[in-house]
Amino acid sequence: PVTTVILVAAGSGQRLGYGMPKAAVPLGGETILMHALRGIVASGVSSQVCVVLPEGDDGLRSLCDAFREELADGGPLLTVVDGGPTRADSVRQGIGALMDGIEAVLVHDAARALTPEGVFHRVVDALAAGAEAVIPAVPVVDTVKTVTPTPAGDHAVAPEMVAGTAARENLRAVQTPQGFRAETLRRAHEAAQELEPAEAAAVTDDAMLVEMTGTNVYVVRGSTQSLKITTPLDLIFAEGLLEGPLG
Ligand code: CTP
Ligand code: MG
């Protein structure tokens, strides 16, 4: 399918704590944004890459302009748009900038800058095979429990207690790029405009919005190398990955 990758890079990077947007933070001598962009282009899946940047960030915009020059003829069209206050707002900005004739959209986090090409291919292959929505995911290594606040009398013991344990074999940690038929993603984000603020705040990925519309979301194998650079520890992992891939 003719595909656009929406690369969301408009976050502020609070948890990384560099005092600059995460996309601008250096990783192996380049910015996180440039690693993410090069990975997308190397995968060869996209006719258009739509980069969503923090509003007014001239530095990141210049990086994109320079990369556009670098792209050979026949490479993807590189579009830049301003992001919004939430990730979902930023994705919506990207959807508004899709070029004509786009059949499929991959939404990808710049924070997953080291995503291997194979993950892009598995997502696109599932779309080509007929999926309306597909996400890459990996098995969860930790045991995951739900918790609830302890009753008032027990506060001295601990602030919360276990409410239940999810069956780990059915759990997956979800990554990006998440792939959608263009119309499916558009409709899901339109429907999301009707959510109550509390519901909207609980939406952490695009697939969730598609799930709410009742459409099947298929799962393909992700990669442990697609870690989302969120905290300083993740940046150490990412630097280590650049030294040499995992076995
Ligand atoms: N993102 C975005 N627009 C926003 C918020 C997030 O485009 N308003 C993007 C980020 O740039 C990132 C991805 O969504 O590539 C995942 O978000 P996250 O890892 O939370 O990044 P930040 O929001 O930048 O980090 P933090 O939450 O620590 O501030
Ligand atoms: Mg965030």
C-alpha cells in the first residue's frame, strides 16, 4: 500500500530531563530525531514521512530541511507540521497533512529511534495482507498486577494492595510503528474527539482508538531493540545498542 509514516516528535521529554525536546537530545553523535528518520527511510516502506515537531522549534525544523536535501530523488516526500499539547493531538496534526492517494499510515514515535527495519516490514506486510490495523508487540517479562488503594485502616502498612494478577502469557508490551488503513485511522481519531476529557487522557496509543470503534487490531512481532527512550536509563541502553546490535 502507498504509505505515509507519521513520526511524532513533538513531546517535551520531561522524563528524560534534558531541558529540551526529546527529539533534539543527542544519541551517538546525532539527534534522536535523525536516528528515527534514517530508520524510517532505510526501511523503504514510505512514500511520505510526516514529521510532527514541537511548535516553533527552528533547530529541529532545520534538521528536517537538511535531511530533505540529503534524500535522493525517488525518496519519500518529507513534510513537517507543528504538534499539539498531547500525543493524540500531534498524531491528528499529522493526519491533516497526509498527501493525496495515501492508503496506509504508520504512526511512529521518534522516541523509538532504533526500531529495526524488520518491524516496519512486518507491520506493512500485515496491512498488505488485509489488516485494517496492526501493532508490533513483545512478550511481557515482568509479572503484571493491578493494584488498588488500601483501606484507610491499613495506610500505615502500605499505600496500595493487589487487586489481581493478569495471565502473563496473554500480555504484550506494545510498540510503534502502528499501522492502519488511512480511513481507519482517520475515523478513529474523529471518534476520539467525542471522548470525555478523562477518557481521552487514558488513551496511550492509536490502536486503542481503533479498538473503541470495534475494528480488529492484529499483532505482529516487535523487537526489544525498539525500546522507547523515556528515561536517562533508556538513553544508556540506546547508546549501548549503537555499539553493536544484540545477538
Ligand atoms: N509526542 C508528541 N506530541 C506530544 C507528546 C508526545 O508528538 N504532545 C511524541 C513524543 O515526541 C514521542 C512520542 O510521542 O516521540 C511518545 O511520547 P513520550 O515518550 O511520552 O515523549 P515525551 O512526551 O516527549 O516525554 P515525556 O512524557 O517524558 O515528557
Ligand atoms: Mg509524554
